[in-house]
Amino acid sequence: VARSFLITGTDTGVGKTTVTSAIAAAAHCRGFRVGIVKPVETGCELGRDGELIPADAVQLRWAAGRERAPLDRICPFRFRAPLAPSVAAAAEGVALDASAVARAVESATADADVAFVEGAGGLLVPLIGRFTFADLARACGLRIILVVGNRLGALNHAQLTVDWIRSAGLTLCGYIVNTLQPTSDLAARTNIDVLRDLIGPPLGIVPFIGMVTRTDADRERLAAIAESALDIPALCTSGGGTGTITA
Ligand SMILES: Nc1ncnc2c1ncn2[C@@H]1O[C@H](COP(=O)(O)OP(=O)(O)OP(=O)(O)O)[C@@H](O)[C@H]1O
Ligand SMILES: [Mg+2]
């Protein structure tokens, strides 16, 4: 696959799935074949048939227009405990295998024009022992997009993540500011300019999106939001956008 991205976040719950869904919807609506994968999902609910349901992967698959793709391909490793993957796996007496996770990423992205891999939590969350999502990005040659949840604490989390990516020699495509609240508080209002000063311009700012219902109309709504917020063609074809990260 030509362009594969790891979507990481400043923390858990900052909007990785929401932002990835919007980007994937926009890419799909433009006619790109979108690869989507959430290789490891924890905190899965138990379905009626005893199967663990990966809510993020289900939403991502819908957004990318890949409803016919088997869920096992999009999310092969699922765990019940809402913990970091290495810990959730250990709780079930399982040890994830790094090369199996990397192979799953590669096979889910192989036949795509552009592919998005959602991590779990932030970049240094352990998948297996000391092997983190940053290591997965390196192993699979993924460019990193950082979703910054626009709330108090974002300045610290964003800088730590960006500096770490740079010093590790990984490729940072840019960061996206995600709006977590319908009405912005003081931190959310001031973060955007401060992040610009500290890190450089973002790839874009995703507004508050509200509820996502998995309908065709809602996919188009998400696509339109992503199109206004981000340079989707640049992201899908040149692997970048208008935001640049200053050294
Ligand atoms: N732009 C947005 N507009 C409206 N709600 C949002 C937005 N971004 C995130 N949310 C809400 O915030 C919560 C966390 O978002 P999301 O699940 O996308 O985060 P995440 O980073 O993928 O979390 P996880 O680490 O669990 O994978 C969800 O309830 C989601 O609906
Ligand atoms: Mg998520």
C-alpha cells in the first residue's frame, strides 16, 4: 500500500476513532479504496453469540465503506479488559505476538490506496512487553498522525508525543486538533494558538461532530466535515497535508 498512517492520540479517549472515521469516510467518498485496521482492541463487550465486539473497528469499517470486509481482518486481536493491550492480553493468559500484529496490519492495508491504523491509547502504550505502537509504526513503515484532544493537558501531551516521535526518528505527518466539547472552555479556546506556537500549524481542526449513526447519510456528513477540516486529497495522495511540523 502506498500510504499508511498510524493514527495515535495524546491519550485515550481523545478522538482517534472519531477523527479516523471522518477521514476514512472522506477518502471513501472520493473513491479511494480505504484500508482500515484497529489491530488490537481492548474493552470489547461480549456479544450475544459469545464473540467480543470491537466497537471502534465496527465504526471504522463502516466509515471506510468496507462493511463487507470480515471483522477479523480489521480487528484480529480483541480483549475484554479495558486496559493496555499487553495487560489486557495477560489478564486472559494470552501473549500477543508482534510479528502477527504487524502481519495483520500489512494484510489489512495491502489492497488499499490509503490505509489508516488506529492505535490504542497513546503512542507508548505497550502491545507486547516493551513493544509499543511506536514500534509497530516502525515495523510497518507507518507515518504518524497525532490526534490532539482539545482539552486541558493537551499542551503537555502533544509536545511530549511530538518530541518523542522526532527523537525516535519516526515520520510525523502532523497533528489534528479534535474538538471534544460542544462548547469550548478556556483551555480549548487558547490551546489552538499555543499549539501552533509550540509545534507548528496543525493538519486541521476537527469540530464537535455529535453522535455518529452508521448510515450512508451519516458517512456523507462525516466526509463533509473532514473535507472542510483537512486537505483530504493531499493526505491520500502525497501522504501529507498543509500543516507542517517545524523542527
Ligand atoms: N469531534 C468530536 N465530536 C463529538 N464527539 C467526539 C468527538 N471526538 C470524540 N468524541 C467523543 O469522545 C469520545 C472519545 O472519542 P473516540 O472514541 O473517538 O476516542 P479514541 O481516542 O478513539 O478512544 P480510545 O482510546 O478508546 O480508542 C467518544 O464518545 C466520541 O464520540
Ligand atoms: Mg478509539
